[in-house]
Amino acid sequence: IMKFSTSSFVSLAIALQAISGSCAGEIPASGGPLVALIQDAGGKAGIIGTATLRFNPDQSFLFALDLNGLPEDGVAVITDGTSCDDISEIPYTDASNGGSDFDGMMNTYQALDEGISKSAFRFNNGYNSNQNLGKTVLLYSKSDLSTVLACGVLEPEVEKTVLAADMGVYPGYTGSLSPSGRVKVTFRDDDSFQFRFRLSGLEADCVGCGIHIHAGTSCATHEEVLGHGWNAVVVQDLWTAASGATYSTNSSGKARGFFELYNGFGYEENLNHAVVIHMQDGTRVGCGVLMSRT
């Protein structure tokens, strides 16, 4: 009779558990998705969009691009930099761990005549999700691989795509009103959103007055707020009364409600943009910046 020690049974149980897990298709996760908000490296409002990394079990990832304002086809590169204010162009790859070179062969994107790209490619730079977190994504034009077109920093993909702005007085407004309240913008998978507001301190009985997301990213000065924010390549300007982008106040200057809209941009592209409240005559009276709401 063959006898087994207790340690032998433990070892056998561990081995069988490992085999069972393998047969069931249980593969260790390689990390969560990462997203970079891509913006023009020159600080202009030209290129904007997102780069998303979705990781496979073997550590490779789908590199998906959703971009606007591109001059032509080009290449995308992950670098060892951690900021778009001080850009590093050193490719972030580890050949000893199966990483490929960003050589412009596989890491390419295509742009339509309108400057739109919804390209994707599979890549492996030898690093997992946690190691790619915080690194920069750079875009180059195919005709000029020496000049950075746009940049973005890889961050964890958010599960709850909600932005909120605390509203205050518009920069330079010197009237008697003191706007306050909150705007909440909730995005769907198709990038349409619900724009919900709860406001006070506004003009009494203001009917069909405008409230919009603007192209600027600050309420510090009038010049930084800019005009309406929308992607003219894919949609007309819907920040109008005809499209329902309005609020109405009661006799106490309070307003509460919501409307549905689409400005051609998703959660990431609308993040940090200014929301502006207008009076009945169009005067800008309130301003707030959309921030991520956890």
C-alpha cells in the first residue's frame, strides 16, 4: 500500500486547483484600461480626442484612437514622459520583456479628409497597465516625424462619466446678480449627455435663457472662456435656444431642470471646460469649470 504524507496531499491539491483554473479559462488580468486626453501640443484648439489602451491577457493592448483636427495620417508613440508641459520623446518600450519598437510600422493611424481618425492597432511595449499609467502618448504626422503634433497623459479609464461645475460670477461681470449653484453633465456610451442644472442668484423670470459648455478651460478671465464648445466636423452648434440649451428662472431668480444634448465630444474632451450662464439679453453672468465627479 502506497502512503502519502500530508504535505503530498497539499501539493496535489494545489496542482489540481491550478489545472482546474487553467481548464476553466481563468487567465490573470493584466490591468485596467487607460485613457489619454489628446490635445494640440502647441496649445491651440486644433487636435483633440482620446487614445485608449485596452489590455489583453498576454500584456499586449488594443491602442484605439478617436481624434479630430488631424492634418494627415501619422504615428502614435508612448514615451517615458509624464507631462505634456515638459515633453519627453524617448519611446517607452522594454524589448527584454517582449516589447516592440515604435517604428512607424504597426503604430500608425489613418485620418480622413475631415481630419477625423478612429484608428486602432494591437501593440506590446513590454509594460503592463500599471507600468504604462502616467506615461505620455505623442502623435506625429507621417510627413514630419520630428515634430510632436499632440500629447496626452495616460490615466485610468473612469467608470462613471459624470462632470460637475460649481457656478459663480462670470469674470468681469459687475452687476447686482450673484449666480451660484451646480451643473452636472452625465455622458452615455454614444457621447450624448444629460445637462442638469440647479441655480440661484440669477435674473428673475428669465425665460429661455442660454446656458452652454464653452471652448475655454478657465473662468479666470473673459478671454479664456472663449465661445461655444462643439465639434464642427461631426455636428452643428446645438448650444442654441432652438436645440433646448436653456434655463428659465422663477421670480426669485432660481432655476432647476435638464436637457439632452450632443456637442460632438465625449467625457474626456469636455473635462475642464467652462460652463457659461447667460442673461435674457445674452450677457454672460455666470461661469464654472467642469470637473470629474467621483
